[in-house]
Amino acid sequence: MNLEEVESMIKAELPDAQVQVQDLTGGGDHLQATVISSQFEGKTRVKQHQMVYAAVQEPMASEAIHALALKTYTPQEWEAVGQTS
């Protein structure tokens, strides 16, 4: 699974999302994704993560992605932590 495919899958579920995917081990199956989306507004962190996991359900089930660490933010939260788009 390449990083661009993972990014595309997340953006297909969350079209307004800004997505950054990193390979944590170099093997392509332990990833970290930072996702910023206005669709997260008013949702708990758990619900936000469930939304992202839903986007990558198939590669997670087939273990093409063995582990996916998530950092999710609304645009306002992203600004508040001092990040730039």
C-alpha cells in the first residue's frame, strides 16, 4: 500500500480533508496519518478516528495496513496547535 493510495482513500471519505501520511517503519504497513477536516467538528476524537478508519477499512482488514496511528483535528484545532495548512 503506498502512501498516496492511503491519502486518496481518506480524501474519498472526507473530501475537504488535508491528509499527511507517513510510513513509520519503512515497510509500508505501519503508518501514521494526520487528518484535518471540518467534518470532525462537534465529534468526539473516537468518532473522528472511526470516520478515518472507515475510509481504510479494506486495507486494514486485509492487513495491507497493519497499524495506523491517527492524529485528527478540525481546522480550528489545527490552527490552535500552531500548525499551518
